[in-house]
Amino acid sequence: MNYEFEITTISDSLPIMEVQERFQWIRQQGYHISIHEDKRPDLGIDMLFLALAGSKPGLVFRDEDINHIFKHQLAELLAEHILNHWEARLIQKEIQRSCRNITAGEKSIIFNKASQFLRRSNDNESLNLLMNYGRKNRICHKAFEHINHNSRITVEGFINFRLPDYLTEVRFAVEMAVEELINEKEYNDFITLLRYFVDTQIPKIYEVNIMMGNEGDFYLWDGNGIEIEEKYMSYYLDDLLLNEINFDDILISILITIAPRRIILHNVLEIMTSTAVETIKKVFKEKITICNGCERCRPYAKDTRHH
């Protein structure tokens, strides 16, 4: 049995040792695999020539079986090669195509975000592994089809013409990254505007204490222990009843209106990822103090645990 296949890909992206290791099992069955490399630095490509030879009739595996296994292992190698060495180039290419009017720094951020979307698009790690395996498996299937009908592959051409679904995933990841970057910039601009407004306002109350509830609700009192939310809450009551505004928005709006010089956050250690808490920290920064537990806040803490 003699079988030959040729791979053309980008320079220094597919080391011979990596290819050799892939076919270790076939060698153990007594077959010979030779791999030769032709580097073309002037073109930025490497050409690998693979040859499978040998015959072991009468054993467990027929020559046809070994040939099939060799092609399947080759397809897996190509799928991993595309994901590990071409994906970054494809992301960069899509960014250059669709993000022409942004800075180099922003392009770098988009690249990192898009890479994350492709590899870790879900909070569940097991689901990420499953999705990545599915992507590799689809590419492997296409590669196996190509290998069965051809004696050579140019990886770039194979990606462009045989993997339209994968290229769509790359484009979508870049689009998502761009959208997230825009949202982050708008959010940061919004935070900057709020900080300016707070810093230039005369404080209506010098100190505000905030007790965060487990259901998104909150309690407010001033430095003298007097509750203050009702005076400011009534303005938003109609919108709250109509579900046009949530507690987080109300809390932030009240604090912006009061513009306190000091904010003490109570009972926030268990809800540090709260959108309201994060926004308050960014707007008021050095004005924030975290209470780790005091006599004043414990009754509220008990109340929120049974809310």
C-alpha cells in the first residue's frame, strides 16, 4: 500500500515533530510514514509531503483500514491546526476588513474579546468544551471529505471555500466584540458624566448609608440614622409600578440627586457583582466605604435574609 498527501500552509505553523507524533499508532502497527518539508520563506508558506507505505495482510487491520485511520488522523490534525494556528489570523483579517476606522489599541481589544467569544462563549465550562469540540468535529468532517477526494490541500483555500459556517462564526465573534466594546465605551462615558455631575453638585445629604436587599431592594439612611428613601422614592413610584424602571436604576438616580460626599455600603460582600453596587463604586470611587458589619445594619441584614 502506498498513499501520499501534500499540505500547504503558513510558515512554521505545522512542525514536523507534531505531525510525526500524530501517526505514532500507525507506525506501531508496522507501517512506514515519511514526512518531508519544503519551506518557501519568500512566499510565507511551508509544504509538507506525507507518504504512507507498507502492507500487513492477515493481521487485525487491513491495509484499507489503516489507510482510513491515517486519513482520519490527518483530518483531525488539520482541524486542530486550523483552530490553533489559523483562527487568530482569521480574526485579525476580519477585524481589518470590518473595523477600519478604529485605533490599533481598540483592534487589540476586539481581537481578545472575539477570541474569548469563540473559545469561552458560555459561563458553563463544560458547555464551552462541548461547543469547542463540536466546532473542531465539523472542521474535521469537512477535512476528511476533502482528503478522500484529493491528494493535496492548501489550508487557506480550504478554509475560504469549504468552511463558510466557521468563517461566519468568526465574523459573528468579531461583531459581538465590536458591539461589546461600543457598549463599554458608552458606559464609561456615562460613568464619567455622572462623576462630573456628582463632583460639581452641592450635596443634599453629606453621608448616605445603603443596605442592599437580597431581592434587589435597598434601605437608605443618613449619618444620623434617619431613613431617607421615601422622600426621593416617591418620584419614581409610578415608573416602578409600571415596571419601567428597576431598583438599581432608582438607587443610582437617588444617589446622583443627593450627591453625598460619603457613602457607606452595608451587607454588600455577598452581592459584590450587583450592577448597582459596581456602578456606585465607579461613580463615587473614593467616597465609598464598605461596612463589614455594625449594630446599625444587622437588623436590616436579618430583615433582608427573611425578605
